Amino acid sequence: MIATAGCAEVVEDETDDVEGLADDKADSASELRVRVGDTTLWMSSALVRRGDDIVLRGRTSRNIDDGREFIFDDIYGDFFIRSPRTFEVTWPVSTARGVVDGVNLFTQLNFGARGMTARVVVRPRFVGVTGGLTLTAEITPVMVAGRIVYRAKGRSTKQLSSVTASAGTARLVDPTHFEIDLDFAQITATTPLVVDATTATGPLSSRASFGMFVKYFGATTGDVEQVFPSPVCTAERSACLTALPDGALDLASCGPALLVQACRGQLGVIVDQAAIAATLAAVDTRLAGSFATDATALVGTARAMTLRTALRAQIDTRVNDSRNLWLLSETAKQAVLSVEPSFDAAYANPLALVPASPLAPGNLAKTRQVVADALLAYLQTTDYAHSELDRSYLELTRVFRAQHLASLRAFRETVTPETIGGTVYYIDRWLGLHTEISVDATGAATNVLVEID
């Protein structure tokens, strides 16, 4: 709007702002429109993939002289004029984390002596959904264990007993609703997501691809940081976070990730170097102590040090990757720094960290290592949760760890082969269950049997 004061012309700032697709609306490739003063700006609601780039396209009612893309005060993305009144902004997928997280993306457009700045906020969404499960279109960035994950939601008209996904972590919320948490690499993948579920009457499945759409779109001739300010920690959000249980890691109930992160510095704790150093020192003590003995049962004396070294490196990477994470409490921080999942995995599947034993026909000590390795490999493939044991294999090796170690040690150190009907068997017990492994003339384990009544 233009006003006059004497001979001077005063141009007042103008702003227009619209919301993109609703959370549950089907995907669409339509345009969004705003008008500021005598200039109209259109933006494609759908971003597109072009090779390794993510592309946002727009057009205006005036010829564009130049422009730039930025977040805060930093250049972010590449601006291109495609024709006098059309433009596009591109980001390599590798640098597009801010786009997917939903930061304010600003595009400054200049038209001679005048100009405007557009603001876009993007959300990942499902596109091309097919199958018997319903998937909510929008995928929301949320805070879990100090990191941003991308949460998809779905539902079924039938009661579900389980749900799995080809990527991310899927879980049932209740008998007819489920959630899937995905990471950045998964949400920007070109591979479709497949969701499978089981019901009393049979399986259900759905398939969907990932896309990105404009959630909020606006433009102004004013100061964008005042018109479209960065999130702040409101009293309401602070109260929501404070009311969560001690040790809470999932902060989704208090809002999208960037709004929740605005409370960093006002609430919670940071994973600092002192906490990391203390965690790793305790790991070193454990690796040199009780785990050193356990490692010989898990993989044999020859590979025990290799197992300890590999596990230490794995834990080091994971713990150091937690540096500077923001959590709500000390309890939550200790949960994030916990190394128990890494140790649990090593007890259940040490062969993920060391090479397999070589075949050695005629060498009893070395063939025992091959036999024990074959038992471990077999145990990975067996569903004990739906047997009389009523626990997953991982849980069995945690709850009955001493028996698990004793069983492996017996196969690695003391079991004596028996020849039955011309076949050589190594026979003992795993967790009290009759176990036998057959070995052929090459020294290879050919069959494993763990009897469950």
C-alpha cells in the first residue's frame, strides 16, 4: 500500500500468508498463491526430485531481476531464474536436512526498485498410497531421544496384532492405530515404504512413496524475522515438556520438533564431554573385566580380543554421536548414554562383530569353533517369542545369560563328537534344550537342531 506525506511517497509493508495441504488431505501438485501489493506470487505445493536435488518452483506476476534463498542470515540453496517470471530453488539432498525439518525457508525476490521475501515451510508426506492400511499423508518431524525423527501414522478398520515396515521403526499405538519413526536417509529415499500388518483374518499391506509439500507459504515486503519469526519457547510448551514423566524421551506430544527445540537452553540437560568420558571409562573397565571372560565363550579364545575391540569401537561411535544432544532430564540423558543395548547385541550375535571361524577338517578344537558359530547363526533365525519359551532370542540371552554362555563354552571347549549312522554330531544343550549340530567331511556344519517340546 502507498501513502503520501507532502511530496514524499511512503510505502507501507504488506504481507499475505496461506496454509498448504491439510494433514489428511490427499497429495496434490497444485499451486499456492499470495498477493503482496501489486505483485502475485505462486508456489508449487509439491517439491520435486531431480537427480540428487530437491527442487521448489515458483512464478510471479512481475519480471524478476534477481533473488536468493536463505535461512536466518545464511545463504541456503541455489536460486535460478528459469524465465522472466519463473524461478526455482534447489538443494542437494545431502544438505536438505533443514528443508525436511521444517525451518523457515526465505526467498528474496527483487523487481527493479521493489521486492518481496517469500517464506516456505516444508513437510514430508506420503504420495501414491495403495493397499489395505490407511496412512495419514503428512509426516511430522518430532523429538525422540534428543534427535529429530519423522513420524508417520496409520490406521486400520480391523484390529491388528502386529505391524512392520520396510524402513524405520513401526509399533502399534492401539489395536487399530500404528506409528512409524523414520530417519533423514529413509525419508529422502526414492525406495517406496512397505507396511505389513497381521490381523485375525489375515495380513494387510500398504505401499507409499515419499514426497515433500509446502506446509506454510507467505510473502512480505517487511522484515521477515518480525513477520515470520523463529519459534520461541512459549509458556504453554514449556509447561507441556515439564509435565512429561521423568526420563521421557518421546516429546512428540508437545509439538513438532522445531517448536519443541525452541525450549533448549531453558529446560533440560545437554550430553557433554564429561558424561561421554565417564561412560566410555566404565565400558573399558567392563571390557577388561567380566566381558573378557565372557568373550571366550561367545567366540572362542582366538577371537575374544577381536570381539572386545570391535565392540569398543562400536560403542565409542554411538556414545560420541550423542554429544550435544538435548534431553529433558538426567534420567533421559543416562538412558541415551546407556551401553546395555550394545552389550546385549554382542551377547546375542557376536558374529556380527568378528569373522566366522575357518573350516578345519580333522582338527577337533577348530571344528568346535565352527560348530558353535553355526549354533549362533541358527539361533538368530529362530522365532522363540511364539514358542513355549515366550521370549525373543535377544531377551532369552539377556535373562538367561549365564546359561547361554555356559552352553556356548561347552560347544567351543568340551563337547565330544559322536558318529551316528555315519554322520558326525556335536551334541549338548542350549538353555537346557537338546541341541545337535551335524558336521560333514569338509568340517562344515550342515544342520542345527534345537529341540523345543
